[in-house]
Amino acid sequence: MCCLRTTAVRRIDGEKSPSPVCCHLYPLPALHRGVLGPVTFTGLCPPPAGITFPERTKLKFMDKVPAVPKVRREPRRLRDIRGPSREATDFTQGQYGILALGGGYLHWGHFEMIRLTIGRSMDPKTMFAIWRVPAPSKPVTRKSLGHRMGGGKGPIDHYVTAVKSGRLVVEVGGHCEFEEVKPFLTQVARKLPFLAVPISRDGLEQMRQEEEEKRLNNQNPWTFERIVTANMLGMRKYLSPYDLQLKGRYWGKFFLKHRL
């Protein structure tokens, strides 16, 4: 990275160079001629202006167990991962991030995988990363192996974080390009328990514009909303209230992006 961002002018008149010359900075013909000039790189965008770095550039460690005196055992509450997310849907500080395209639960091991992978790959001097999901706080109960059925709800085994479709999991920003952070963001996204993709600010805005354009320019009059509203073939008795509310674009934790 230093070779791409450093330019220098040095002339060699038969004397020994006072400092070593980077071979990646100057072409070989210039070295043979004995004159070193500045090299111009094309296709590189300038770093965005107005970037505010947080005090801690790397992702902080997430607790495995919430710091509360007593946690109440809860039912499954699958509605926590159903439908679109209402939180953390837009960027705050970073320019790039990981967008969830489906619902699911993040375990503590996923948090460690994200923290360690991004921490090893990013440059803390020029980049930063922040969480957009809270620490695991939803209890999951489990009975011991070989335990007889009955006897009430089992003890708490571990804690998870519920994530809905359309939520940002983590943000990455700083003086960097999307092509620099895309490899390790893709590596993290493939290991998550739900469908996720690396995305930038411009990519997220373009995705929303394409969805709105697809909805406005739709030529098929038989949309899911129209069929359900008219109760064609009496299909309402086969649908749940969530299907009517979400207009068929979400099937449980899955996001059906091709449905209007």
C-alpha cells in the first residue's frame, strides 16, 4: 500500500543512493537510465473526505454471557428473525459492510470469527471496523443428552443474537477502497448462518433503487398483493397474517427478492 501512495523524485549522478529505492515505485527502464521520476497511477479514487475514526479501530470483544444477575428463560419467539429489519439498515460511520439477506441467529463463535478475521486482515492505522449487532442476549435452553422427557423447560445452554433480513452486521471504513476489503468481508459472509453479502454505501443505495424501479415498472398485473387482497380461489385461509403484512416477500426467515 505504501508504494501506491508514495511518490518521490530522486536523481542518481553516479553516487550511491542515500536510501534504498523501492522497485515497485519506479519502472525498470527509469532505473537503467539513471534518472528516477514520479510514477503516475491511474484508476485509483481519492480517499473520501470527512472520515471520523473511532477511538478503537478494531472490533471489540463481545461477552459470551450477558452481564445481568438473572436471565429469564424465554420461548423461541421466531418472529425475532422473521421479516425485514427495522434497525441498523443504513451506514453510520463506515463506507463498507456486510448486509444480511435473511434471518438467523449469531452465536458467540460467529462473533469471534468475525472479530478475528477482520482484525487480521485490516490495517488498523488506515481502517476501522464497528459492530452493528448487539452482543448475544437471547437465551437458548437445552436438556442434557439422554434426559427423560418432561420435567419442564431445560436450563439455559447458550445465548444468541437475532438478526433480521436487511440488517448490517458490521461496518468497515477508513482510507481504503472496496476492492481492498471485499476479500475478507466475503470470507466472513460465507461463514455466517444466513445469506449475507459484502456491500458498500453506493451498492446499498443502488440495490434499493433497483427494487423501487422494478416495483414501478412491473408489467405483470397479477401481483401477490392483488391476488391476496381479492381473495382469489379463497387462498386467504391458507395464508398467515404475516403473509398479508409482508406481502409475500418474506417466507419465514427467508427473503424472496424476486417477488414483487
